[in-house]
Amino acid sequence: MLKKQERLGILNYVCSTVREPAKALRSIEQNGIVDKNTTPKIGDLVLCCVADNSVGYGAIEVEGCVNVPLQNGDVFIGVIGSRKSGTSVFGEVPQYQLEKGNALQLLSIGGIVGKCICPGNTQTNGKPTELTIKGFIKGDNDNIANMADYKPSLVVFDSQVQQAETIFVFGTSAEVGKTTLVKSIIRNLKNLYPNKKICGIKIVGTGRLADITGYLYAGADLCLDYTDAGIPSTYDIPPDRFDDIFIELYDYAKATSDVIILEVGGDLLEGNADRVIRFSQSIPNSKSFLMCNDAMGAAMGAQIFKDFNAKSPIFATWKQNTEAFRERMMCEFVINTSNNSDIIRGLEVQT
């Protein structure tokens, strides 16, 4: 059963990056709203009013993976964060005090807000959605409420942790087909081994529900991403904190899963993708797929793996002639991700 999201006073929506919206609403009721955030941090919750919906996304994703059209004057709870997309919005956390009435921009349809540096080519009329700050949710101990305050408990005991088959899906750019490949892998594994428990993790990228919801409908038994560890994206996250997040999510998945598939959003250059390459080397019998737009990008990706002394990935594409690709890369084979037989062959390869 679907129900319209209930309005709370001036508030219309809670963005999907806030995975526990009821807790955020409870903080407003119990602690109230403040006008200033002296030192904005990744994950801080902010009340935003839509100032101009004729530019940018024109919509926001809410609980239930629904994209709701934004109207001028709509107020929603957003999350302060960074996004450094190669194909869409590039923006960051403002490094100055924020106050009621200040301008921010919508950096992602999942509700990440911040200072837009470059809107990219995907934004309506070439500009991001303009927002005006209405206030900040007050947390406990007089702090600004942060999405990390509402993250689920992912505690596991050592006795629960088991070894799981691990598959990494990397890409040479955004929108190259990584999520589509992850869903195809899940479907094929479920068809081959219906009793195996499969977990899909979006481990690098920008938070929204659509990707991991897609994993669920493809047949995954458990779906996680970095928002479950309390951050809206993996951009501008210090490496040591990212490492802790990786271990937290991976160990939680291992406790209940036979197969873990990790999607590394974006490309290999930012968002802590390099940390995942390092982790892939420490996990026994793991394998990596690299989704590529072309052989030139694949060659650069292969060199990055080599620089980290990592095993060469299995190349995959949906755009290129796989035989021409294979010849240029001088490799045994290249996966056509539109072909289930190719995907199964890739899963069977020993790396």
C-alpha cells in the first residue's frame, strides 16, 4: 500500500538520503530548528525551500524510491554533502557559516545539498535547482543533527563473520553500466544458485535509493550502501574514515551472505575508489569487473590496477564490439553485458 508522504507543518518532504525519516522528524518535534550552522559538516541535516524549480532536477527522491516533482516554495529535509560527478553536478560542502536565508543548490536527486561548482550538462536550463535555507535541525547536546545520528546498527559478532565470495564492479566513468551489470550478476547467480544469499553494496558514489532498490528487485537478499554508515556520498571522505566504513559494511554483509557484490560508483579517480582497489587485494579469491566505454579507457583502468599491484580486472562493455575490444586489449575475452552467457563465463573465470 502506498500513502502520500505526510506533511509536518511547513515541511513537505524528507529526502531519501535520510534513511530514517521518522527519527529526523522526531528531532524537529523534540529539539526544534536553529538558524545557524557555524561549521557545516558532511551529513548535517538542513531544511531547504525550493527557490527556483525551472532549473536543475526539478524533483527529489523520497522514501519508497519515488521521485517527487518540486514546486517553488516546497520545503524538504536535505543533507549537506559533496558530489563530484564526471557526468552531472560537481559541488561541495560550503567552508563557511551557513544561516537562514542563505542560498544552496541541490547536488543530487537523492537530496544532497551544497555549493555547486559546476552544474554539468544534465541540469535543466544548465543550472542546478536553487534552494534557500529555512533552518537546521537541532540534534542532541545542542549539535546540528547529522544523518550519522540516525544510521542503523550494523554490529556483528566475530562468530558470525564467514568467508563470502566477493565480486567488485568498477567502471571507467559514470553512466557506463555498472549498476546494470551488478543487477545482471545478481539475477544470473540467483538463477544458478537459488539458495545462495546475495548481498549488493553500493560502496562508492552519491547516495540515492534507486541503485540499491534495483539490486533488491534483481533478487538480492540484502542491500547496503554508505548511507547505512552515516554519510551521503564517499566524496571528500578521509581515507581512514572510508576504510572504517568499508569494513563495517563488508563485515555486516559477510555475517549473512554467501556472495557479496560491491559496486564502485563513478570512475577510478575519486570518491575513494582507490581504497576499494586496495581492499580487493586483501580479500581471498575475489574478482573484479571493469565496465568500460572503450579500449582507451580500459587501458588506463588496467594501468591503475597495475599501479596498485592489483590483479587485472575482467573487462566488460555494452557499447563496444567485444572482439575489437579484446584484440586491442590483448586479453582472453571481453564480456558483453547484454549477453547472459558472457556474464556467466565471467563469473566462472578464475582470477
